[in-house]
Amino acid sequence: MSWHIQCAEDGCHARHRPDYPSHQCQKCGGLLEVRRDLNGLSGGAMRATWVERRLSNLPLDRSGVWRFRELVSFFHDAASVITLAEGRTPLLDAPGTGAWAGGVDLTVKHQGANPTGSFKDLGMTAAITRALALRVSVVACASTGNTSSSMAAYAARAGLRALVFVPAGKVAAAKLAQAIDLGAFIIELGENFDQAFELVRKASAELGLYLVNSVNPFRIEGQKTLAFELLEQRDWRAPDFIVVPGGNLGNVSAITKGLREISTLGLIQKMPRLVVIQSAGADAFCRLMTSGADELVPVAQPETEATAIRIGNPANWRKARRALIETQGLCESVSDEEIFEAKRALALEGIGCEPASAATIAGIRRLCAAGRIPPRADVVAVLTGHQLKDPDYVARHAAEIESGRRLQVEPTADALCGVVERILKASP
Ligand code: F0G
């Protein structure tokens, strides 16, 4: 399969050789993409192959990324792939949440069901597979938490050393625990993700570290397969909107790349509109899109309880802007209170997720109220991370969430009976 690396910037598109080591264009400094020629590929034939593979027990076919390997541009042989059976995540309908959000027909694609509990695993299987092909021995990332636990897992699987750079005291404890448990080195530095990212980005070239943040074009190749799996689960019926939380804006760029390819192959009849939801305290991209300015103005001190998306200077903003323009997408920002309410709405339907993921639902509600998403629209929200990623959040809001549902009694049979009777009487 022939592929190359190309600058993603309009007006540049400079080609780079496949082993080009940097993640930035040599000519203009823009971010890169992996490209393969789609000519000669039959969408219909691939569709049938992908379905057949669902019955296969080969490790490659058990992966929701590599099952679509015809479109994972740089794939060359099964033996070189580092996989933990990522993907294959559920698409759940959420009618109660859809009604709450404004009367949309809502389904959620739950990425929390991935091996390390977030969508990052889709990209990491690709990035670490590429790292091995390049014969690097150390991989690195800056992270708000999920990238670090994902990288730690796949690096361990590949026998690579993993260095994680996180803002001190700003990452959910469970995410850090995962990375530690999976053998990564943890380096705490800086006030926020942006600071850590800038430092590690500069140092990686000098120190020979292979950076696996979402500026890495191979990560995007893995992450884009979310679009394929989602559409397959819907029998290739494109939704009206796909809604994602926006942090460093890799995910929206990746999903749009996937949609573009699948549309070129004629597998969908229309492009869904991409919607990015940011936290009001970290909404540089939404401000850019609303103002129509040419350049992003970073938020110097991003602040939100949804720590996964606590990012003030998203690296992929140009790709994300192209994605929204191309798909006539939307952008909205939501407060921490709105995220809290949205998380409660999902919980009422038995769906748990981390706060950043619930931002999607809060955003849909806002956009419905403003008439920007019409009633009964067919909407897919991507829930990016597992509920247990941030139990501290639940603990912090315990009083509001429990509302008298957590009781302590004497360890006696009488006390136990008494309390159960009171509960049953109070809530028939
Ligand atoms: N949701 C969750 C749960 C995340 O962890 C992230 C990003 C996002 C949404 C935003 O995705 O960056 O592609 O726009 N987390 C990164 C990390 C930054 O380091 O784990 P994005």
C-alpha cells in the first residue's frame, strides 16, 4: 500500500518522505497528515470484508482500528501491530437524555469501553505501532491524563519506555494511577497542559523522544476509525450531527478525516456536521470560530472541572477549523454547572462518563435552545472517557448527587431493617 506524509495546510500541502521524523511541515511549520491514494479501492468490497472480520478471532480483526486496515494508510503487516483489542465500543441510544437536551434523537458512542477507558486507545495503537517501525525506544507525551494512561499501556505492550509530562496536581488521580501502574515515568511540571506540551514538544527533537500527542499524524490515522465503526453500527446512515468535546482538537480533526475518506469512497450519502463543545474556561477555539478571526488567541489560564479539556492553546486548531468549515459544523462552550447537569441526565439512563464527555450533552442542549440544532435531529455524541476516570469529581459533588441516598447505620439487623423500611416508604 503506498502512502506518504503531506502538510495539512491549505496552500502548502508539501509532501514529506514516510520516515520524516518531525510532526511539523518542513516548509511551513503546519501539521501533517498521512495520505494514501483511495483510487482503486472499492467501498462496497471493503464494507463486506469489514463485516466478515467481525466474526474472526485474529487479534488484528478483534481491533476496531485494524479491522479497517485498508484505510489505516500505513498498515503493512500484522506482525508489526501493537494492539490491545481497542475500539468495538457500543453505540447506545439515550432517548431520555435526548429529550432533556431539547428533543433530539440521541445516540452515544461510548469510548470509555476502550482498554484504558478512553478514545485515546484508537490513536495510540497506531502511534505506538509506528514508533516500533521507526525503531524508537522512548515515547513521550504531555497530557491532561488520558493520553498518558493510553500511551503507558501501549508502550508497555511494545516494550518501549514511556515518559509522561503532566501539569502538577491538575490531572485526575485515577488517570495518573493508571499510567504509574502501567510502568510509565511521570514527570510533573507546569501549571497546565499547554505549558507541559510546549516544553516536551521542543525537547522531544533534541532528546530523541517520539511524541505521541495528537500532533502525531499516525495517531490521527487510528482515531479516524471511530467514524468507520460508528457508521457501520448505523448501517452507513450518516447522522445529522456528530458532537465531540474539544481539547487539543485532535479528535474532531481525526473523525472528519475518516468521514472525508468514507465519503470519497461513496459509503455515505451526506457529510454529518461536526460539533465541537468546549468548557467555558478553556474555549479559545469557540471564540475563534465565533469571532471569525484569522488566528487563535490562546486562553492563558484555562480553568474547568472537566480537566481532560483544560487546554488553552489547542495545537490542532487549524485542522479543526477546516473540519467545521468543510462540514458546516458548529461550536459552543458550556459552563461547569451545565456539564454537571448533563452528566446527571446521562446517569439517569444508566450511562456514566467523565465530565469532559458530558460536555457534549450540555452543548447539544444549548444548541437546541438556540435553534441551531433542530428538534428531532439525528445526533451522535461521542463520550470520550469512562466514568471511573474521575471519581474525585463525583466525590466533590457528593452532596448534590446523593441527595440523601447515602446513609450510615449501626451494624445491627434492627438498624438495617429500619433504614430499608424508611427508604421503601419514602420512594415507592
Ligand atoms: N475528552 C477526553 C476524556 C479527553 O481526555 C480529551 C483530551 C478530550 C475529550 C479532548 O480531545 O484533545 O482530541 O480535542 N485529552 C488529552 C489528554 C488532551 O492528554 O488526555 P482532543
